[in-house]
Amino acid sequence: SVERITYGLLNLAHRDSHENPKPLKPGKFYDVTVELNEIAERVPAGAVLRLAVSSSYWPIAWPSPEHATVTVDPSHSWLELPVLVSEKGLAKVKFSAPEKSPPAAVTVSDPGAETRHLILDIEKQRVNFLIKRNDGTYRIDDIGTELSLTKLKDYSVSRDGREPPRSLVATTFHFRRGSWDARTETDVSLTSDKTHFHMESHVRTFINGKPFVNRDFKRSFKRDCV
């Protein structure tokens, strides 16, 4: 079987507008409309379409400050799908070849790689989604500048909510040419409690391996129905 996925996200506190979010009242039913992403798919005869509803979608959506249960009233719910019965009468579309500049000549010394891992800490009931990206190392032949980039994304969340969710992105960018050697290291982390988001960021720069300029940032801001 082949599975195709289209999804829609809606913070129910933003059901009426994003400018004026309003919290939900437990036990009360609300009329909401969730728009799915556009997707075109040929559905074979006998195929089954499934609609799944979830109150969480980590790490795409940040967890709610409280554990929530969503109840759907099937008798007052429906799914609208546009159906193209026939292509008869539709104008044929032909796209011309894309225009782009010729790529610069480069010499690749390290092709790089990307890995993705899910790590479960059974004792803490915590899951980490790790994405390690290495764009490799290459030299721009015209100017002799060598570049390399690495990036780490670490998204962690606990199943029982005892530990706050956390998102971390750390990047290293390295430039070299002759005796010149410049490197930047940055990281941004985001956590939250029931009332606030907490962001912390660090910037480190180096010239020929020696510290040059450092910056540190730390901010907290209200969740405001997020």
C-alpha cells in the first residue's frame, strides 16, 4: 500500500482569529474549520481514506501547557474533498525550462551527510529527535575560499509532561582562504512552562582559532493561548 499525507494545524484558541485568541471552556463543543494542505492524488477504486485527529504534533506544533482531550461529534462533522471527475475541457499546461545561472566551479573535499535519530530515555520517558546535518566542505575555485557548515537540531519532549519541551538548533559555519580562518558558532534554545516561553541564544566568533566577538541573549515572553 502507498500512503499520502496531507495535514492541517489549528490552535483551537485561535478558532475565531489569530489577532484575538480565546481559551476554550472544558466540556463545551465548538464549531471549527480546519483547512488541509493542498494535495492532488489519484485514488484507486476500493482505496480507503483515513482522517486522524490529534491534540499534539511534536515537533511541528508546540505542546499545550495542559494535557488536553479532544472530543469530536461525528454527527455534526464532515470532510469536504474536491473531486475532479474529468480532465475534459481543461487547458493543457506546459512549463518552459527553468532559467538559472551556471553554477560556480567548486572542489568538494567532503560531501557531507545527514542523519536522523529518535532516542527514548525509558526512565525519564523522554524522546529526543536528533537531526545532524553536515553540508560537507568545498572550495570555490575562482576565489579559493573553502566553506563548511554543520547543523544540529535537537527536539525533546517528555511523555508525562514532567520535563518541559525543548527545541535546540546549533550551527557552525567555517570559512578559510590562505592565512584567513573565520568561524561562527551559534545556538538557539526554546523551552516553556505553563505561562511563558523562554529563549536563550549564544553567538561565538573566531578568527584564526582565537575568540573574536561573543553575544548572549535571554528572553521570556507570555504564551498567550499558545
